[in-house]
Amino acid sequence: MFSVNGGTVTALQDISLTVRQGEFVSIIGSSGCGKSTLLRIIAGLETDYQGTAQFEGEPIRGTGLDRGVVFQEHRLFPWLTVRQNVAFGLGNSTSESDWESVDEHIDLVGLNGFEHAYPHQLSGGMAQRASIARALANRPRALLLDEPFGALDALTKIQMQEEVLRIWQKEKATMLLVTHDIDEAVFLGDQVIIMSNRPGTIKKIIPVDLPRPRDRGSYEFTQLRSAIYAEFFRQEDKPFAYAI
Ligand SMILES: Nc1ncnc2c1ncn2[C@@H]1O[C@H](COP(=O)(O)OP(=O)(O)OP(=O)(O)O)[C@@H](O)[C@H]1O
Ligand SMILES: [Mg+2]
């Protein structure tokens, strides 16, 4: 519940969601349905709500190094280099093994050669890779991705989706991806969660039982994408509310 202009807005209601360790979960829903709020609760950035949120059996009371977050905009510090930005979350006294993790993750996201570049010297996709490396440098148990590729062009987006898949397979972290892109949700997720309009509830959970790497042109993929598309649009009476 948020206070807005003297009134209140209920962002989420009756949400019950359990994510298994190591799972890749995609979350789709129309603009304003509470997707970011849900991720912020799991990240520990939002603490003023009714109900309980747990991570690995413990109540979530605030942010923690076990949960990394990647936002739609890269949020890198413009005055720090890629390497310094990636190291930023590790704290003041960066140890040798921390720097190893920094360099390993810069390598993992394909930014080697750009360690000493500043954010303004990077393309949008590269900056987003740097923010993914920053979120991963702490070796979080879960990565929370809030529309991380929303601002990227279609080709870069597909490339980034493939990289996230590779990173997930290597790091074995639990992934929660909020997206407006049904194709992306199906390409990446073990399951796709469809949220209803505000106040956001979980409308449907659709398992994606397709082998990886997934072929976006396959019959099974297109069938599932169409089914989710139909399910998604069925819920709304105001088509203009979508931000797809
Ligand atoms: N800090 C806040 N103060 C007041 N209201 C807020 C705040 N954060 C979110 N809200 C409200 O809660 C609702 C859900 O917002 P949220 O950002 O979670 O939506 P979203 O599903 O992520 O939308 P989008 O797809 O546009 O990013 C919206 O109505 C929004 O106005
Ligand atoms: Mg949002």
C-alpha cells in the first residue's frame, strides 16, 4: 500500500509465490500492476507491507548480498570505470579474491577490454552488461532482473537474453525476471507468471517445458507464446493499458 496524493494505492494483493532454488522465473504483467514492487520486496528495498516474504527460509528484512538486482536503466556511477563500478557493491576493503570475482564477472558478461572505460564510453547493451556483472560480483544466490533489456534494440536484446541464459547456467543462481516481452519470458523462464492489473495478483503460472536452448521459431515455442499472449490479453478490458 502506497500513499499517493493524500490517498492510498494498493500495489499488490493476495500474492502467494514460491520459487525453487536455481529456478528461472519470468514475470509479465501490464504497466503499474506491481511487478517492480514485488521485486523490491524480495530485494529488501520495500519493507512497508502486510504479509511475509522469505528468502531461503529467513524473513527478508532488508537488502542483502545474497540477492542481486539489475534495473531497467543501468544505474552505473558515471565517475567510476567499469571495473570500479563492478567492485562497488563489494564494499570498502576489496580483497584479492573480490577483485578476482570482479574480473571473472567482467569476463563473463563479455566486457574484457573495457575494464577501464567509463559508462559514457559504453553502448546501452554494454552498460547493462556491466550492471549485470556488478550484481553478480557478490555471487548472489538470486538475481532479480527488472526489465533489464527494455531499453535495448531488438538484436541486442536477443543477444543479452542468450548471455543471461549462459550466465544462469554457469552461476546456478535463482533468477526472477520481470519483463514486458512475452517472447523473452518464454525463451528464458522455467515458468511464466502472469500478473493481473493493479492491485496485482498472480493470475496464472504457466510452466515452460521446452528443452534449452529454445528455438523461437519452433512450433512448440510459438504455440506457447500465442497461448500466453491470449491469456494475457484476456484479462484486460483496457487494451491501451499494456506496455508491450
Ligand atoms: N514509491 C511509491 N510511492 C507511491 N506509489 C508507488 C510507489 N511505487 C509504486 N507505486 C505504485 O504502485 C503501483 C505498482 O507500481 P510498480 O512500479 O510496482 O508497477 P510495475 O508493474 O513495475 O509497472 P511498470 O511495468 O510500469 O514498471 C503503481 O500504481 C504505482 O503508482
Ligand atoms: Mg516496473
